[in-house]
Amino acid sequence: MKRTKIFFIFLIIAALLVSCGGSEETNTSSSSAAGGVNSGEKRTTVRMAVAVDPDGLDPHMSASASTFQVTSSIYETLVSVDESGNIIPSLAEDWQISPDGLTLTFDIRDGAVFSNGNICDAAAAAASFNRLISPESYRSGDYSEIESVRALDEDTLEIKFSSLNTSALSLFAYPWSAVVDVSSADSLRTVPVGSGPFMLESWIPQQKLTLVRNPHYSGGNHIERVEFVFMPDMTSQVTALQGGSVDIIQITGDLVGQFENNDAYRILALPVNGIQLMAMNTASDGLDDIRVRQAVNYAVDKESLIDAVWYGYGEEIGSHFPVVLSEYKDENGRYPYDPDKARQLLIEAGYEDGLTLDMYLPKNYQEYVNAGLVIANQLEAAGINVNVSIVEWATWLSDIYTGRNYDLTVVGHTGRLDAYSLLSRYRSTAAENYFNYDNPEFDSLLDEYTACVDEEERKEIAFRMQDILSEDVPALYIQDPIQIYVTRGDLTGFTIFPINIFKFNEVQFI
Amino acid sequence: MRKRFSFSLIAGIVLTGLIVLLSLISVFYTPYDGEAMDLMNRFSLPSAEHLLGTDHFGRDILSRVMDACRRALSGGLLSVTLGSLLGIMLGLAASLSGRKTRELLMRFTDALAAFPTILMALMLAAALGRGLLPSVAAICIYMIPSFSRLTLSMADEARSRLYIKAAVSYNVPARRLILFHLLPPLLSRLLTQLTSSIGSAVLLESSLSFLGLGIQPPSSSLGMMLSEARNYILTHPYQAVPSGVVLMIMLLGFNLLGDGINNMFGDRHA
Amino acid sequence: MLLVSIITFIALSVIPGNAALIALGTEASAASLDAVSSDLGLDQSFSSRLFSYYKGLLSLDFGTSSYFGQDVWTLILQRLPLTVSLALLSLLAAFILSMLLGCAAAIYRESFIDAFSRIIVQLSASLPSFWLSLLLLLFASRVLGFSQAGSYVSMSESIPLFLKSISLAVIVLAVGESGPLLRIVRISMIGAMEEDWFTACQVKGLSKRKAVFSYALRSALSAPVSLMGLQLAKLLGGTAIVESIFALPGLGRLFLTAVEMRDLNLVQGIVIFVSFAVVMMNLLTDLLLRVVINPLSASEDRK
């Protein structure tokens, strides 16, 4: 029977290979071996499912929302925000603004320490800001008006601006302005060092990223560990929550029914600071005519669109402004759904034989693709032919966003805390102005806004800018999305903020 | 003992016939416009109005499946025809040429075979634009190595036979040699390979469109319909049924047909 | 292999979009774009990039992933335990199934078992893996109440849980691989049993069972083994769809992400690694056949 040994030889080889694989795994991630599922009385590990990996963990060298979801727990910003967007202390306990509005002085919290033990004083913060405003940093453009950053003494940081920006303080709340330990700058992408409540334990891309409590952090902390589990697929996230292998997931509206009326889960559905729109290239043939853009607006039934794509989870908008901000003005109803009016406007504009537009949709964002398809269907009903192309995100960025080679595209923008940062992309000269929008009145309003010190007056200017956009419609403004998170019923303290951060130190199990 | 018209052959003909019929009809008639949305009427189950129900945009699934069948079928046929022609030509060329050229050609095929199809599809999409064409081209390239290898090995085998050796010694011109002496005995093997390749081409096309690399919305394809259904598998599991079943019937049909043809020619070892 | 990697290099320069744009997203300004591009070495000419990459490769340096910021080799190694065990376990399952069924079908030809094995062969070739995955996913979560997808547990944490978390994917892959394997086992068993020496064995008084298991099986093994070599090579590189449906962090999903993010080094690393694995697999199968099977065919020749 010696030939039957062939089987066994093969079996043994197979077994060996498997076990080799096993030992390799142990080498690379032995540190995460401890993090199983604790079924103890008091749970101290919170596990959140997220779709994509962070793009490195260096907040100055990323533009990706998935990065800030993680780094906001590792690093601290000078100031932070509460749920309604008010500025609250964080790394800076207090701050002063000079009478001319050009100088901001921050009092850095005593005893702040980076997770590697280095002291996080005003000098360290100044070094971090100098890194942020240097050209290599991805966000240097947002901070180009900073003239100098200086540590006056151990606890005092002074930041001078070259021109007046009345909403400058909010610049220091965004997660990309986080204070990093500059002495470890070269390795921050994989070995982040910050002064926040948690520090990185391990990150196995596409599998799991684990944060543990930062022993040097003095603030309160209910939990010991945060695990981000990477799951690209919504279905797996839902089954994972139902099976108890994660505690927090984000879902789309159609899945709410799976968790409703069930005490084992808590549903959190709140409008976020962001907007979704269909941009129109105002420099392209046809769309350079405002009547055509208005026709597009009349031709789309936003309510059924939001129903079809987001299952009704979204707040209709009429201009480029999220409903959650205090300067929001309701512009809905300027161009109500009216296909006849749309057809008439097209005829007036000289397109009685129809008009053909190219629509590009970013493949990675299923909801934008769906929205684009629904809009295309509605536009065709009104006599506008639409050629739909689905492109990859990389292609979208190079050809559409940067190249501005398109007629229509559906995309979303994350919000900012003030009208200027939000709307400056409509400035005729702005690099981000992929609408090719050009309105001198709007440009001068933007300048007026930053120079205006009176809060009421500033609000008026913000309203005026929203009016102009909703009249000129360089885009079909669709909605302020409502994000839906589902957590285990015994988890509290998890909430959404107007900027892209999480505060896991406030989360706990009851 | 071997039946000339085996069960596989008959079942294969019936199933592929069904698919071909469905595809042909879709050229002239579908119950609805497969791209027209009816947002009031989403996720409906089969009914008299919509025989296979409607999808997440209220589009008629039967119409979409019929259109998708046509695209899959024509894509499969086109890519296999092109791929096999190129592959056969490559194989014959390698078989008839000198040692060095032969090595070069076969290394080239090896490289083609090892090249990731996903990347190929992406690259071709960049060069040829979106839609069915780039995936047909990618599948065609995927098909080339297997055909050229098969042709080469069979041609070599044939060449070692006496009558070919005789023909060569009588100085029969190369073209004549290929057309009248080398190719005919290979045809039955190639036909078998061809039929089953259509099945794998259809499968590959649907895998590519499942990954979003093939046919673009709003046009339908079986793989895309399945990847859309995947989003609703928990809430509306029925969505995954029609396109999956049709795809399976299609693959089953071509595989059975390939088997049947194979049996008919009495070559079990293919 | 070199050719493949050069084609990959060219392919990635042809497709639109680059890693710097991806990194900056909708925040791209001209200045920061230049900075990031030079950081990633994208501003250099094609040939100098190619040259420096291969120079690094000579010292086994696969470079750094532009998307994850981690070492490419580490990323690939992290994926290996999962991808290798997926491939081996599913192949093992397919092998056992096709050995049992294939032999039985060959011994009792035209019987119920034979018909059953043919059905399996056809089904295996006709069930698209992604559809089967969806059905299994649904079945598992609805009927078994067992949420498999998304609860990936790595091998180092717990081996039973690891096996549980990959079980559905293994089933799907095994179904796909068992068809061709079963077909070839059946054919070569039948072939072996039709040989003269097989009849001779029985004439000499060996029981049919003994003749089948100790002689026919041996000689029939070479074709399945070489097929399995090919299948293993294919599985190492080609489980992307199944991995992404079951949310398993394997090599295939890494590859999809790398292509999507235009992560040149990572795509290159994976392509080179997989084609290397394919070459090694082919060598290994050859070796296995030569060492284990060859003496047998030599003895066959003598008869």
C-alpha cells in the first residue's frame, strides 16, 4: 500500500504549509492576540465597523475622511467642537483674539504629553503648526494666511494672520490641524504619536486597527480599547452587528427596518455637516445658459430622488449649505419639480430638438451612482438626453474634478464650520471650482464675509451668497445627508459631530 | 456503449437554445424598457404585470435579464471567436517556425496568461472607453494562451504523424500544409474547446461586471445585476434570484453542450 | 515574470488617475499636488522610476505602499496565512470529495453514483462563485443564524474561530475546484481500469478491490496532481471576489484595492509575488510528478 502514502505526503505538506502560515501571522500581529471578545461584566472594548482603511495616520498628510475618523482619537486639536458646532477647549484650555482680529493666542493645557512620553508644550505645538503650513502638508492651502507661529512661553502659543478672517478660530478645530510630535514626523503615517486619549496598538490593513488607552492622557476615558474593523460590505457589517462581533456600524436607510423597535440596538440618525449635489459644468455647451441649468432643476423631483436613493434619509436643500450650520437659509422651493416648465425653458434656450449631456459618476460611491441614474432618468423624461459613464474614483479626480472635463457629475462635499471655507470653492479663481462658476458679485461677497466683524451682518452676507447660488444653480443641490449609525443597545455616548471626528473617550457600556 | 447524441448534448442544446431564443427576442421585444425606472414600484415580487418582479429602481427584471442575456451571449461569442482565432494563429505560427521564434512566442503567451485579468480589463477600459468592448477585449486576450497552447501541442502531435512527415518531404507549401493537412484533424478538438470557452467567457464577463469593470449602468448585465442584488440581500433576497438562475442556466447550457460535442467526437480525454 | 511586471508598470502609467490625486482627494491644489507627487516619486520619468524600482527589487525591497504607507512585503505577508489556508483547505476538500466520488464513479460506471458525479461536475462549472457566495451568505444568516461574514478572526487569535470565519469561503472555492478535479479523477481511473495490466491483475487472482486501490489508483494519480498544482496557483491569486464578498482580508482584495488606489508598488509587488508563486507551483508539481509518479510510468513502459 505504499503508493497510498502519496495522499499522506500531500496531506502533510498541506498541513505544514498551513502551520507555517500560522506562525507567520503570529510574528506579524502577536500584539493583537489579546483582543478577543470579552464577555466579562464590564466591557471595555468598543468595536466599530468601517468601510475603508485610513490613508495613513498622519493628519497633515491625508485628505481622507477615513483617516480623521481614526486620528481624531489619537491626536488633539487646539480647540474642539460640541455637537452643535460651538467651539470648546481641547489641547488649548483658553484663547484670546486680538482686537484687530489678526492674532490668536492659545493657552496650552498643562501637563499634556505625547503618547511616546515627549512633552507637548507650546513649542511642540508651534513645531507642529509649522509643519502643517509647510508646502508638503496636504492642507497648507487652508492655512496660507498664517504669517507666523510662535511659542511665547511654555504654555502660550501665538498665531499671527496676514489678513483678517473672522472665522479663523474654527481652523484649529478641524482634525487635520491636530498637533503631532514633530520629532517622529517621518514615521507618523504608520506610527502616529499624539496627545489624544488613545494610541495605536496595531494596524493590519483591511483587517483591523486597534487603539489602546494612552497612559499619558489625563482626561476621562471610559473604555480601554477601540477596534476599527474594516468591512467594505454593508451586508457583512449588518450581520456582524447582529452576530455581536462589532458594536457600531453605519447603515443605509433601507436597512433601518432590521434594527427598528428592538432594544438590543440603538439607532442614531442625524443630518451631518455635508451636502450632496449634482455639479453642472457652467463652461460647457448648453449648461453655460442659466435657463438650461434651471430646466435641469425643474426636471428633477428631489423628493422621489431622496426616497429612491436614500430611502428618505436626507434633508432637501436648495443651495450649497448644510442645514446643521447656524448660517443656513432655507432655499428650497425656488425651482420646484415641474417638468413642463423644464421643457419650456429648454425651448426658450434654443434646445427644442433636445440636448445631450455627459454625466460621470464615481464608481466607489454607490449612492452617487444611484442618484445619477435616477436623475438621468428624470432628465430624459424632460427631454434632456444623458450619456452616463461610471468612472473610478482616481479617474474622477483626474478627469472630472481637476480636468473639469464633464457636463454633469454627482458627488458630495463635507461641510466646514463657517460659510467662507464652505463656499470659497465658488470663487472664480479657486482651484476647487470644478463648476467653472464665475460671478464677480459672489467673489466680492466672499471677501466681504471674511472682513466682516459684526456677526449679524456676516450672517446676512452668508444668506446673500446662498441666494445667489440657489438662483444661478451651478449645481443641482440635492440634500444634506442623514447618517444612520446603529449601536448596541447597551452602548452610550456615541454621537456625530459637525466635523469628521469621533470622541470614543465619551463612549461607554452600561 | 457511447451514445452519439448523449443526454448532455440534448440538454445543452435545449438550455443554450433557450438562452439564444431569449436573447434574439430581446432584440425586437422586451416587456418593458429595461432602463425605465418606476420609483413607485420598487422591489416588487413576480406578478402578472412584471413576470420576474422589479428591481431597486422599479425596473422590470425580465426585460433587464433578457437584455443582459443578449449582451453576455454576444460578448461571449465575440471574445471567444476573436481569442480563438488569434490563439490558433499564434499556435500554428509557433509550431511552424524555428526554435527561437517559437520560444519567444510561447514566452509571450505565458506572460499573457500570467497577467492579471482585472488589470487588463482596467487598462483596456482606459484605452477603449467603457462598456462591453473593453471586457470583450480583455476576455479575448485571456482566451489566447489556452488556444495557442492547445493548437501548438496538437499541431506538434500531428506533425509527428507519418502522413505529415511525408507531405513535408514532398515539399508541400506551408500554407497548403496548414490548411489541408494540419487543421482538419484539429477541428473537432478545437470545437469542443470553443464551446466550453464560451461558458468561461460568459463567466468571466459576469465576474468583471460584478466587480464593476464591465458593462456600465444603466445597461444591464448579469454580473452587475447580481452585484446590485448583493446590497439588498438582507432586505430583498429575491433580487439575487433571477439573474443568478439565468446565469447558471447559461453556463450549464454551454458546458453541457461542450461535453456533448466532446462525446460525439468520441474524445473523452479532452 | 519580468515581462509581466513591465507590462504592469506600463498598464498603471496608462490608466488615468494617480496616487497623488487619490491622496489629496477633493482638496487638491496645484502646489500640494506637486509636493505629494514628488514625495511619491511620480514626477520622475517613466524609465527612471522603472529603473529605481528594479534596483530596489534586486535587494528584495518591494517599496512602500502609497495608500497604506506600509511596507509592501509586510502587507503581502499579512495576507498570506489567510490566502494560503483558503487555497489549501478548499483544494483539500475538493480533493477528498473528488477522490471518493471519482473512484466510486469509475468503479460503478453508469450507476447512480456515476450520474451523481457528472451532475456535480456540471454544477461546479456552472455555479458562478459570486452567486453561490451570496446564496450561502443568505442561507447562513437566515437559516443557521450564524453571521459569518465580517467576523473575521485571524489565525493567531483563535484557530477554531478562524476556521469558522473562513468556512463559507472555503466551501464556495471547493465547489468551484472540485468539478474539474472530479472529472479528471474519474477519467483517469476509468483509463487505468481499461488498461491491459488491470485486467491481468484480476486474472491473476487479485480481488477487484485490491486491484483498484493498490494499482489503478496509483497510476491514475498523475493527472489530478498536476491539475491541482495549477488550481493552487490560480487560487493564490484569484480569490478576490470571494474574499470581498465574505469580507476576508486576503491577497485578492488587497490587489483590488491597490488597483483602485493606483498604488503602483503594491500592485507590482502582488503581481510579481503571484507570478512567482505560479512558477514555483509549476516547478513543484513537476518535481512531485517526477519523483513520486515517474517510477510508476517507467514500470508501465516496461510492460
